[in-house]
Amino acid sequence: MKKMMNKGKISFGKIGFSLMKKDEESNKIQNEKNETSNEQTVGGFGSFSKLEISPDPKSKPKENVSSIMGFEGFGKKAKEFDLEKMVADSRRYAAEKKKAKQEEIMTKVEDKEQVNEDDEGEDSSEEFIGPPLPQSLDNEHASADEDEDEFVGPPLPPGMVRSKEDEKEEEDEEDDEEETYKLPITHELELDHGNRTVSALSVDPAGARLVTGGVDYEVKYWDFQGMDASKQAFRSFKPADGYPINNIEYSITGDKVLVIAGSQQAKVYDRDGIELFECVKGDMYLHDMAKTKGHIAGLTNGSWHTKDKEEFMTTGRDGTCRLWHIESPHQQRHVIKPRAKNGLKTIPTACTYNRDGLLIACACDDGSVQMWDHRKNYVNVALSFRAHDRGSETSSITFSYDNKLFATRGGDDTLKLWDVRNSKSAVHVANELFNRFSMTDCLFSPNDQLVITGTSLNRGETTGKLYMYDRNTWEIVHEMEVGPSHVVRVVWHPRLNQLMVGCGDGNVRLLYDPQLSHNGAVLVAAKRRKRAKQTEVVVSQQIITPHALPMFREDRHKSTRKLEERDRKDPVRSQRPDLPITGAGSGGRVAAGGSTLSSYIIRNMGIRNKLNDEEDPREALLKFAKDAAENPYWVTPAYSKTQPSVIFQDQGKANSEEEEQEEEEEHVVKKQKT
């Protein structure tokens, strides 16, 4: 050990090892020992060690400070203030970093021990400077390494302490659970989409809503939290009437839904089913498909970008794959033209992005799989190979979560697993999986250890099946029957841990396990159907007076049925329509004889009394003069005090004479003018 030899410096109480000799070397060591002891005792700050070093071996050590202060027995000492532990850590750290020096020191110590064997008369106590350490400090120093991982605080109760055997058993159970993955397929819940095949299925990333599309041209939105036991969709619409729904997919943020129908235009909706925009349709008279602004033939598939929430792609029967951006739906961003081996165009039937969004993969109807690098131009193919038989529509292509493998579901009744790093041959192949739909799914499980696909009903079969293969051994981990129809669409949501299966009978079957799954179908299964209007519930509480007169009493209604029967008899409350007219009509309404007012008037013109057109209107009024004079009612009483008496003349003769005079005057004036 290195010793502090310079004066005026502080010694940190390191214990030095010194051996007594009778020769000159021993005297030197003794002198150095005395000098160091003088430095420690004479220094202005004293010694920082726990015990004062004394040349007398019989001298007693000083009492510990903690015992003097009276807090020695208050639990465990804090590790950071334990000087013995700090010294031990510094020693261990120095020993690890300076192994070479330690070996040299150990050799010197061995030489000194051999010299001490010759000095038998001397006491062994003189070998060390200072008295021995107390037993308590020795125990703490010995258990310094063990106390490093202990928690400073009160001990745990006896029941909370776990033995090492229990910890080993728990570790073994965890290893067994990892090896045997539990499948959430113990319970089943059905959602009725319609009577036709469910050809599209998607769940939002949060697992709160489900969107389904079918061959019946209809799209339905389902909300797990707002759905009761009646299991009804909260929104239903037809994006393109007359075209089946080929694919539906939520964006990575869950705020938009891409709907791919059989028409030439893809549509994007929000999470409530409100249309945001529609992609433009291309010009069918242009020969070069790169010059058109959109597809000119029916769409086959589409997919959102796995990293960019504003980009998506679509594939169509015009032999192109087009990349779109939500800010410019009036024209695509890029056009990709898949080519067959002979150089002719081929129709892409399935498309997807890989997990990091750097590869665009398309499966074509000639059985090939072609991939392009998203960071470069789309002229050269990054990867192209023959995956399935020529002329068979590859219904699905999907990447594993680690981006190393991908699976394809072909129309040639096969499921193949491929390695992106070596695509010359398939890693595993599963045959005899009947497929009659161009949108049958294949996917990887959330733990990335299983590959799942479904089968269609072949001749003579009665149930569709779901197959789960181990991606490493390609053994069938589980095979189950799912309903009496085809298995077309499959979604395994990682957050809900539930399987959504779209079948050919128009039902969506949700497979789950109450212990392993969360929300989703578990919420729907726990709810009860809301009861309709209760017929035996009191409508309102009435105050009944026992001695009230009958005319002031209110009718007591014990049920809503009697109240509805009474309101039915009331024409105002029941809003009864007007009764048919039996007579000629009243209040502007016409009897059943004429459908309109004009027809009714024409029909009744011959029935009414004919008016005498030759009668003088003045004489017709004077017929009522006698009655008006004898029984005045309106005008005469009002002007009885101010109106002068009326004198009637023979108006017939007076009028004739006045007319003759006027005619003569006019005749004379006219003659004078001429």
C-alpha cells in the first residue's frame, strides 16, 4: 500500500502493513512508521480514520461517535455514509484497475512473511499498526458486498417474503407461457352485417371501433363502447352503389378510413363515417397510364402508409399502383407500373407497405410478387420473383413485425412464407387450403410467432376453418372451425388480443378470452339489451283528495296503455286526419264528387239556380227596401240622428228624360264643330 510521506498533508486513515526486522531494513520500516504516526497525531485536523493509531498494542480504541451520540441502535446505517464500506469499495476498485501493481505488492508481502518466520521471539501483534477492529465492524466489513443489493428500510412482513424456490417456480412458469402462447378463442360473439359475404374488415388502432364492408355494397360502423346486447351498427351507407367493397383500412392514427370499392375512385371517410374526399377518375382515352390523373378501371386493393398518416396507395385493373396524398386527391403523386416477365403489364391484386414503410409490395395476377424501394424512383424493381401459379389471383400479402419475413396467400390454394433476404425459394409452404375469394387474408400474430389464414368451403364441406402455423417449425399449432360458411377476412388486434373473422354468411365472428382479451367484444358481451317502454309504470304521481267533487276529480291512470287508449279517442291529441265529406263540402273542403275545386264547380253548375241576367240590378236591390225600412239593422240605425229623410222619385222616367237631353246636347255640339 502507498503511504503518505509528505508533511503538511492530511492522511485518510489507511491502514498500512509493516513487518519488523532486526536488520537495517526493519529499522527503516520502524522509522517510517513513527514518522507517519507523528504526522497523524500532530496534524491540525487530526485523523479521519475510525480508530486512533497508537504504537501501544494494549491501548483501548476510542469509542465510536454513534455510540457517544446515542443513535447507534436506530436501524441500519445509510450506505453512502458508511466509511468502512467506502474504504472497501475504493480498495476493490483499485485492485481491479491495478492488477499488475497488486501482484508486485503481494510478492513483496510474501517475502516479508518469510522473514517473519525467522523472528519467532517477536509478538505477532506488532505486525499491524493499531489495535484490531471491533467485531461489529469486522462483520460489517465482511458483509459489505452482500449489503450492496439490500434495500435500506424496515423489513418486510413474514408473509411477503418470498423464498428462492418460489422465485424459481415463477420464472419457470413465465418461460412456459412464452413457449406455449395462449390463444384468445374460448368465447365467440357474432355481429350481423347482412346476408352477403363480408369482404372487408378493419379495426382502429385504439380498438374502439370496427368497420365492415360486404359484397352487398354496404359499409357499417360499429362502436364497442356504445353497442349494447342488440349489437347494431351506429352508421351504415353505400360508398359506391353497385360495386362491392374490396378493402377497408384505418390509418395509423385512426382518424381516417380508406374505402376501396369496385369503382374507379377510392374514398376517404372520417371515424364517424362522414366523407372527406374522393380520388379523381382518370381519362380512359389516354394510352399512357402515367399521364392520367387517376385510375380508369375498377380498384382491387389499397393500403395506408405504416409511418406517414397522410399517404396511401391503391391498385386497379388498369395495371397500375398509384400513391396518393390526402392534400392532393385531385391527382396522384406517383404511378407504378408492374410488369410481367415477358414485359407486358400485369394487374396487381394485393398491395401493402412493410413495417417501416420503406418497401412497397404488390402481388399480381400472374403469380409474381414485386417490390419497390420507397426512397427511390419506381422504375426499377427492388425485388421480383414468382410466388404462385400463373393466372391465380394472390389474395393477400403481409409482412412480419420484425420485417424479415412476409407471407402470401395465393389463389392456387397455398400459403407461403418468404424471407426478404433470400426470395429464391419459399421458407415454408402449406398446401390444400381452398380459396375462392380474391380477398382472403393471411396475417401474423401479435407475438410474431404464428401465421394465420382461413379457408373457403369446398364441395362437400360444411364449415370454414382457421389455420395457425408456427413460423419456425411450420407445424399446425391450432385448427378450428369458424361457422357454417367461408372464412374470408381475419384481423388479430394486438391491443384487444381478439380475433375478428369475416365470414361468407354475412356475419362477423369475434373470438376472445375474458381473461386474456381487453375491451372490444368483452364490453359488448357484458351489456344487456335495453328494455322497451314499460307498460305497467306509473306515468306521474297525482295528489288525490278524498272528498273532492266528481267534477274536480282527476282520472287515475295506472299504466301508459290506458292513457294511450284515452288519447286515441281524442282527435286533437291523436292528430286524427279529417274525416271524408259526405255533403257538398264546407270550410274550403270539397266533397268526394270532385277531386279538385274546378271539377266540383263544373259538376255543380247545372244544379244551381240560374241567375236572370236580364234583371235590373237596381230593381233587385229595391226588392229589399221595404224590409230594410221596416226592420233596420245595419246602416239606418247608425245614421238615424244625422241623416236627412230620403225622398224617392220615379227614377225610371227621370233617368230616361235626362239621357235624352244629354244625347241632344252632344249631337248639337258635334254639328257645330264640323
